[in-house]
Amino acid sequence: MLTISEFSRLSHVSPRMLRHYDALGLLRPETVGENGYRYYLQEQLSTLIRIQQLSGYGFSLREIGPMLALEDEALLNRLRRQQAILQKELEGKKNLLRQLEMDILRLEGAEIMENQYHVVLLEDPEQKVFSIRKVVGVNQFHALFAELRQEAAARGLTQAGPIQMLYHDPNFCREGTDVEVQMAVAQAGPGVTVKPRFLCAAVQHKGPYENIGKAYETLCGWLAEHKEYRPCAATIERYLNNPHDTAKEDLETGVLFPLERVPE
């Protein structure tokens, strides 16, 4: 058997952390002497290695406990899900890094490419729309769009334009926000309303939805410089192609700020 000090020296895991693992039930010593000393089996080093690996992959100690008992196939599924999560986080970090690098170059006075977004003022016309409005979290948006399509089909409505989302909440919250999904339709009927005409400041975003924040930054910057206008209605995201048959990098989304002129 190995004392806790020997176990610690071999694994480069501190005795304090080993005691913590013991308290959580992750890795208990094989025996505890009458003097309170902990003793481990040499083969328990493999369990410790697995704990350290899973922790390094981003699993919490609370998650790791049940994972130690999983068969290989079940463990593989958990690792694949974690891989997808980390990949998404990595893509977000890369995008953030690119934005950071651009700001640094701009502040250093370097010549950089022109902003990819071009703000235009446009008249967004009146439209017949069928809509569903709910308070939902961001992770429920996809299900809300599916519900919109299913309900429109059940009512015999024919889609006559892109689907869009309106953000009604004055305070955006990822966990739950007041949104309305709309489908432009050809027919009048129960549940069909008329979206009014608006003057809008708009940009077109190309690429994954998760990178759309820069489009909002551009519109907010434009609004800060054009004090003759002020927002007058819910922001609109208009989805110009179908994510189910379009590559992420080719997705096109219009972001529109409905405006009114400030009285002189």
C-alpha cells in the first residue's frame, strides 16, 4: 500500500486535494489506520488519473463521480457531448479574439479592412403576419420557430416571406425574454395580423447566428451618431434563408431597428 504522501508524490496531486476527493466520495483510501493515516492501493492511481483527466475536460467534480462508474460506450457519449460544448466555446473565443485584434489595430492606427456592415435606412413595408409571442430562453428559440411553422401549416397558411423574430423585452435576458416569432403569410384569417410599416436602420449579417453581436454593435454605433432618430418599436431579426439547408457561413440575417424622427 501507499501512504497519502507517497500517493501524492507519484501523482503530483496534493494531499489536500486527495482528502477533498475522499470527502466527496470520488477516491476513498483503501484503508484508514487507527492513527488516521490514509493508505491507497497502487492500482487506485488509474482512478486518480481519470479524475484529473475529466476535470481537465471541464467536468465538475459533482459530474465526475457518476462518470467513474460508466461503461465505455456511455462514457464515450458524455465525452462527445463535452467535445461539442468545448468546440462551441472555442469558436466563440476565436471570434472574440478577432474582434479584440481589430480594436487593437484600430487604436494603433493601422489600416484595417472596412466594417463588413453597411447601415441603410429603408422602408419596411406593411405585412400580413402570423405570429406566436412567448417568454422563452435563448435555448428554446429553435422550438418556438418549429411551433410557428407547425401552427401555420395546421391553419392552412401559406408562407409569403421570411420568418423573423421581434424582441419586445426592454431588458434582454438569455434565460427568459419576451419574443415574438412571425411568418409573413399570403392569406388573412384567424390569428393573422398586420405588421405596420416602419422606417428602419438595417444591416445584413452573413454567417452563424452566434456571431451576430457585431451587427448590433454597428447599428448601435450608427444610432449614437444619428441623434435625429430614436427607436420606436421592437428590434427585428429577419432570417433570409433556411438554416436547415444552408451552411452556417452562408446564413444571411437582417437586423432592423424601427425608427422615428425626433421632433425638432
